[in-house]
Amino acid sequence: MKTVATPPAPRRPGPEVPLPAPGRRSAPEADCLADFAGGLTFDLADRGRLLGAHLLLRRRSSEEEVRLPLTPAGEGRLRAALPSSMDLAEGRWDVFAEPAGGRPVRLLPGLNDLRALVDRDPEGASRVAVRIPYPTKFGNLSVRSWQRAPHAEAGEIRVDPDRSTVHGRLYGTELGPGACVEARFGDGEDPARVRRFEAAGEGHAFAAGLPHRDFVSLGTGDWSLWLRPAGVSGPEVRISRLLDDLHDRHAICTYPPAESGGLCAGPAYTEDNDLVLRVREAAGA
């Protein structure tokens, strides 16, 4: 079997809170344009209240903020640019317009043009920057950001009755002698909760077979998957699927698990687009 894949937000925000209806009616919308390198451009209508304003990005559950100047873009619109070269820590960033001397106003999503992100392959890049704008469950605009150097991008995944085989591409370094995929159950501090499998390939391409029987002995749960391109003594690289336009693929990209030892095992994605080998109860058990 083959499967291929509110009032203005508080100054130091935690989890996102909904914007009340009166505020939503007056909140401006921002259109977003993504480029191939990982940059974003924000466009919004100037209603005469945003002279000298900035676009404000706040990292959720953090004190980090980034301000980008809003400059005239013609036809009564303002524009802010977030270049791929600017660091934006991994996480979810809520987006605001901050008028000069005024309180930040949460922005609503307009049109997102993410065509440049589809089938993206930044060949030769030593650092991968990913910024994907998306509407939150409360209808506000946020940006999901990842920064990886190096990065292991999951590609085709094959699920057979006895194993899952992961193919992928490595950015920022190459596969070397002793390369392996390391699977960790929990925090991975206990050697008994770590499994290693040979990573075949050369250059930037890798593939590894993950026998399901090796994962079911510790019961249900997720095994995080890491690529060690230089062997166990070298760097570790989280295997994820980031190079497209999906900010949260865990409910979209699913794979039918295979039964092994009375449990089911198979690949899955987390809400952060990281790849795991998931063990769960078999249906009807």
C-alpha cells in the first residue's frame, strides 16, 4: 500500500483571544503576498488613520515584537515588507497595525497569494526561512514562522504493512558516513526510548525505512524523527514538511496506519508540521 503524500491585544499576549464584533467591523484587512525566498509583503487600505503607522508582529506567548514601516503603495494603500533575510523566530506571530501614538489594532486576513510557496525547493540554501500567513480560528491574521539551518524536508512517504519509508531532502548540509534517522519516544533522554535506522542516499537526498515492530514495545505515543547526517556524533536535524503553503498539515496530510503487535503504527504530522511515527490503539481494540 502506497500513500503519498477583542479589544486590541494585550501588550504581552498569551494564547489568542477573540476580537469582539464591534472591533471586528472596523478592523482593517491585510492582503499578503509570499515570495519564493520566504519573504512576505503586507498590503492594506489607508483609511486616513494610519499615517506614520507600523505593521506590528507579536510572537504569541512571548515578549518578542517586530515593527515594519507602512509606506504608501499607491491607490490609497500602505505596504510593509518582511524580507526573508530578517530573522523571525519560530512560532505564531499575531499581526497588528500600530498607528503613530495610538494603540495597536489587530488585522483581519484579506487575500493571501501563496502560489510561490507551492512545490518550493530552495536548492543551495544554507538556511530555510518559512513564513505562512493564515486566518486563526477567531478570524484574525497571524503568521506561522519557521527558521531552520540545516533543514530536513520530508517528501514522499510509503506505508507498507511492516514499515514506513521516509524520503526527503536535506538543506544546509549533506549526507555523510554513518548517516541515520533517530526516533525518540518522549524527551529521548532514556537510551531505551531511542531507535536508530540507517539513512540511505547521497548528497542532499535521504531515505530511511522504519520497521513498525521497533516502535510498539513502549505502547501508544509519538516518536519524533531526527536526521543525523554525520552519524550519532554529529548534528541533529528535525524532519519536517515546511516547503509549501500549509501552515498546519496535521489534519490534512494523513496516512493509514498499519497494525503491528496489537497496536497501529504509521507516520503523522504534528500541528507544527514535524514528522512523527505515531503508535495508537487499533480500531476496535
